[in-house]
Amino acid sequence: MRSILTTLHSKFIHPSLALPYLAAFCAEDCGELLIREFTVHEPKENVLAELLAEAPDSVAFSVYLWNRRETLELVDALHAVRPALRIVLGGPEVSFEGAALFHRHPGVTAVVCGEGELPFRGLLGAWTRNEAPGEIPRLLWRDATGVRQNADAPPLADLDRIPSPFTQGLVDLSRGFVYYETSRGCPYTCAFCMSSLDARVRSFSMERIRHDLGWLMARKVPKIKLVDRTFNYDPARTRDIFAYILKHNRASHFHFEIGAHLLEEETLTLLEKVPEGMFQFEIGVQSTLPATLDAIGRQTSLERLEANVRRLRRQGNIRLHLDLIAGLPGEGYQQFLASIDRVAALAPHHLQIEPVKLLPGSPLRAAAAKHGLCSDPNPPYAVLATADLSFAELERLRGIGRLLDLTFNSGRFHHFLEGLQKACSSLGQGLGRLEAFWQKSGRFRHPLSQRSLFEGAWHFAKETFDGTVGKELEERIAYDFALTERVVPGNVPAFFDTELTDTEMQAVRDRVRREAASLKGLPVKIQYFSAAFTRLPNLRKRTVLLFLYLTQAGKGMTVREFRLE
């Protein structure tokens, strides 16, 4: 029997982790197994043709939020072309639907519920022996009499029973990016998260973890993203893995999802040894409102989380990505803006805002009516209104999230955001005003070039703030632009003051000549731009700033700034 294990990724760079694990566990007992990966952007007809060209006896799809619609369309098309083809679905998007899914899609033969290794191997093994699936736990399947739903059962207890899909050559390393897991489950019970359904944490053995990580690091995989829901749930285990990576890693970058409040002194001390750029931590703050955290069952100490993030930020060697979730029970618009202020004050490298998703099977979805939550019935099931947030307010928060990506997370608007926070006495309030302007002027409707972003911020400052405050913001925008992008003579944005006196122009030429002489003989291209500023912090009077743009092949552009007083 020939089976294809397949999925549709949101981007080509994303490799599958589930399919190689399933293939490794099924091994030789389940016939011939092929892994085929596509993206949701490929034409349906192309994917259909590639699957059918393999002449499979069964096709198994891994189904997620981002590919549900496209996957089910493929299921219907496969059934129309080959009615006898056995089609299996698995993954979080189909684990909680029951028999209704079979009625809507007559091509579906079986659905694997929850963790897939045990039921999927049982299913393919039965088909390979020309037997019916029988009583295989956590399986729904169709026969001539209808849909049968087998009993529930615990997932695999000993994760080491799954052979390494990496050493078996089942994982595509050519994309420069792999997912990896050292554990399954989560000790916490956050109501919005599917991991809350599996409170028991199961870890691979340290021997297995070292073996897999060592294999990946030896091949210098550029990026390894660990998908453990709370990687550092066990401090001793965490330190063991960190220490192993620090000893053996030469070229890989690692991404971990951690609970910052769980970091203790010994781990923090070890993290001081991490080379800059090797680790990134994703930290779910979600909300800074205690009542909201209680409502979703999130057990955390905000004070300890903040203290540990500040310490990591002072060390400066680990990139920090912090998350907030909009639309959680009990948190209104103004309270969420206060959460933005509190988290932004920690100076993360990236601050993400996402609306909460009421995932099928999640406790929060079951309690939606109790909390007054209204959500989109289709993927990604984003909340649309709550008892504390109207649809319009949620849209405003979504817009603020987009503006954070364009400004805060891009790293290109540091001085403007600093001035905006000062002008509004709150970064959250300032972003709220910027969002209202962006929405009114239609700037959310189309992609904007980098220059258009700065020009939009400049128009906002001009139209929103009067006098000295507005002028200072305009200069901050100009300053950020000059540090971000080479200003081209003859195409200078209107927010610069380029009217320099003869004396100032001579000072610019003299400084450029001195700097060029100091770089003589180096393979560097030198370009420059100068403008006058009067209201930037630490300027006592009108000052000409000279920006020297140095470009070197293969190294990009660096900017040097000189103040000519």
C-alpha cells in the first residue's frame, strides 16, 4: 500500500514536523510512505495533479488554521476524481468536529483525533493487512454502515519510541529552517491554548535530545525553532539543553517559547554566556491585567516576568519577542493600551499584538457565552467583540498591532516613538491617535513604501500636534529617516531643512573630505547628506547633521552621523 503524507504550508520556508514524525513512527509496518509538502498559494489543480501522479492508495492531510479551506477543497476534488481513494485527516483543525465533517465531505475516510502517532500507525497497519480499523483509539472512520467513533485513549507516554525523523532523512533541511520539539504538553492551563488540554508534560530523554540537536547543529542548520509550549518548565532540564547547545553550536540560531517568570538565578547566569544573536526568546505576556489573567487560568507573576525581561534586556545578547493578546475576558480598550505601555517599557525587540482566537476544542471557546465573546465562525476564529470591547475597538487594536510592526518592530522609528510617547504621556495613547489618523487617511488599505511610511508619520505630526511639540516630532521623523535610508540629493523628503548657509555648507564639505581621506584605500563607497535640526534632544541650538552612508559589497550600508556645530 502506498500512502502520501501531505500538508499545505502558509509559506514555502515552513517545513513540516508532524509528517516526518508520523512517517518515522509508522516505519515499515504501514507500506510505502511518501512525504509531499505544498503551500496554500499553489494552484489547487497543480497540487491535485502531483498527488494523483504518485498513484497513492491513501492520502493523509495535516490540517491547521491556515490551510483548512484549501485542504478540504482538495479532499473534495480528490474524491471526485478517485472515489475509491482513502483520505485521512488529522491535526488540531479536525480533531473536535465529530461525524459532521464526514457528512459535509464524503471523501473523508478517517479522522485522527489529537496526537497522531498511535492511531495513525494503527490505521495504516490495518489497511496494509486489508483489515478494518476496528477499535483503534482516537479514530473516527467510515464504513458501509456509517461513521464510527472509537474511544479516547492517552497519547504516547514514551516519546523516545518515535525514531528520529532527522537521522532517517525525513525532514527537509534545504529550507534553512526546521521545527524541533523536546517535549509535548504544557503544565499551564491557559484557556485560549490547545495545550491546556494536555496538562501532563512528556519529554524526550536527554540522550535523545542531545542526539537530535547535535545532528542538526553538525549540519549547521541556520534556524532551529523549538515548538515546546513552555520550553523552560523544568529549570534543570532547561539548563542542560542550553549548556549542550552552547558547547556544540557553531552556526545555528535557536528560537524558544519560554515563561520568563520561570527563569531563576542559575539559568539567568548561564544565559549570560550566550553569544549575541544565537538565541531568541518568545515570551507570552498576553495581558497585564490580573483579573484577565485569572479569567483565562494563566498562572504567572508579572513582577517576576518583568524583572527577568529587564535583566535579559540589559545583558543584550538575546533577542526578545513579547506577545499581547487582544480580546481576552475583562480587558477593555483603555486597559489594553495600558498593557501596551507596560510591556513596551520593557524595551523588547519585538512587541506583537494579536486578537484571541477561539480555537475548536479550547476551553475559552466553550466558555465564550459566559464571557460575552463573539468570534468569526471560520478560521482563524478571531474574536470580533467581547463584553468589554466593541468590534470597532478591536479593529483599532488590530490597527495598532499593524502600526507596531511598521514602527516599533521595524526598528526604524525609535526617536519618533520616543517623542510620541512624550507628547501623549503614553505610547499606547499615542499609537491610538496614530491609528485613527492612519485609518482616516486610508493608509491601511494598501502596502506603503518605507518613504511613504515616514511621510505618513510626518503628515500625522503636522496635522495632530501644534507648535513646538509638532515641530519636534517632525524633526524626529526626519532624523529616523536619515538613519534608515540614504537620502538622495534632488529627491529629499519635504520634512528636511536643507537650507544651509555658505558657512555650514563649507563645514560639511570639509568634514566629508576628512572622513573620505581616513577611508582611502578601503573598498567602501561613500555618499552623504546634510540637513539642519533645531529641536532634537540634546541640541542647544541650530545644528547641521551630516550623515555619511558607507556601502561595502556583501555587507550592506552603514550610517555615520556627525554634528557640525
